[in-house]
Amino acid sequence: MVKEKVLITGGGGFIGSNLANYLAKDYEVTVLDDGYLGSEENISDSVTFFERSVVEDNLPTDVDIVFHLAALSSYAMHEANPQQGARVNVEGFVNVVEQARKDGCETVVYASTSSIYGSQTTPSPEGMPVSVNTGYEASKLAREQYAEYFSNHYEMSLAGMRFFSVYQGYGGAEEHKGSYANVIAQFADDLANGRSPKLYGDGTQTRDFTHVDDIVRGLEIAARQQLDGIYNLGTGERYTFNTVVDLLNEELETDIQPKYIENPIPDSVYVQDTCADATKMTNETGWEPTVAFHDGIKRVCNQYK
């Protein structure tokens, strides 16, 4: 049986490499990554790798499915160079989708963000009002708008997945991200090496932490069912940074207190709390998160034992 062809942009990065390695057994997988936050070392030998940028011409888009995960993926990256942020996140998205469309691809699954919900202590459904306070958020919302255009004008299927605080730990493919890695990975590595984790403010901010294994399954399901529109991928539970440190200390059998520092991100744009309502995804596809948070904490800590 001929395997379907898949292109993953940003496929050498944290989520992208997990997706590439997961799909490699059932699909013919090609990865595109410019090497900024991704590496060929993260992917298996059965995956074809190209070190190229999403803004280039003549990309390998003659595939059945495109997973577009390439992005400058933080507030700081966009503030440092807003033009480059827009170029990669918006122009790069349009460039990849348009080349794929011309090559006959009709299915695209892409990364959006839950940050556009702002600070929310109750579950956020896809239909609630969203707002833009940073260049990063603007670029992701622009993707959603362009995806709607491609869907309406060309009858393509484009599923925008709003991720909620994806984590895995340095034992996976997250270590190369350094200060851009999820706080769970950073805090665990600090504690395991005798360092005090640095928490912004008083540590009471909360996140809906979602394990990368659940994100990867959701991405494949979205492609397989040719979803079109916006979907949340999250657990519907949230934990404070203080709780994360407590659970990591318990699992690692350490007793190191965090260091509280001033938040370098302005209060006006900092997202204090996130919480997903993934009912739409569950109802339409049956997807549900399977990695309980305490089990995820254990997985993160396993490499240190």
C-alpha cells in the first residue's frame, strides 16, 4: 500500500519532531526546518529532512497533507524583530499553503495559539471573543484569517489548532529550546541540578499544561478527518507555577524553593491564566487528552533518575 505523503514545516522543532517521528511509521514524512529552534538530530532516520525556510520558493509541497508548525513562537522573538516575525509567521504560512495548493494538496493543519484568549480562569471555547496584544498573537490570528480565505476561496481543509502550554521535558525534544522551553521542562532541569527555578511574580499564574503526545494525536486526527476551522487542544485543567514546582520537588525528591523575580513581560500583555475548552474537538473527533498531569510530571522527571 502506498503511504500518504506528509510535509511538516518546523519539523525539527519540539512539537514538529515529535509529530514527524510519530507519523513516520504510517506516512512518508518530509520535514522542513531552518534550524533556528529545530535540529535534524531530533528526527528519526526514516524522515527526509530539508534545512530550508518557509519563505523560500520551490518547497517540497507535492504532498497529501501539510502540517504547518514553523513559527517564531514567543513574545520576545517578535518584539526583537517584528518584521521578521510577520515574515515567518504570516508570509511563511501563506507561501507554504499557496505552494501546496498549486501542487494539489487540499489538507492543511497548522499551529495557532491559545494566547489570543487572554487571561482566562474558566475554560475558553473557540467561539469566545479573542484579542491581540502582541506581535506573536497578531501573527497567529492572521494565519487563521488567511486559512479562512483559502478554505472559502479554494475549498481546502485548513484546521487551526490552538495549543495550550505544550510540554514534554528535556528528555524529549525540548531541551534545544533553552529559555523558550515550557516552564515545566525548565523548572525540572533546575531542580534536578540543584538550582532554584525562577518564577515570574508570585508564581500564582496558571496554565493548562498539555502533554505533547496528546497534541500529536490531535494533529493527526485533524488531518485524517480533514477538519476545517479552529480547534482547541488542551486538558481543561490548570495548575499554578508554584504547584508545578511542588510536584517536581516531590517527584525528584528535592526540596528547593523557587526564586521569585520581576516579570519582564508587561502586565498589559502577559497572559496570567489559561484553560481550554476542547469540547468541539472531542465532539467532532473523539479526541481527548490521555496523559494525566501527574503522570506527565513523572515522565518529565524520569531522565533525572
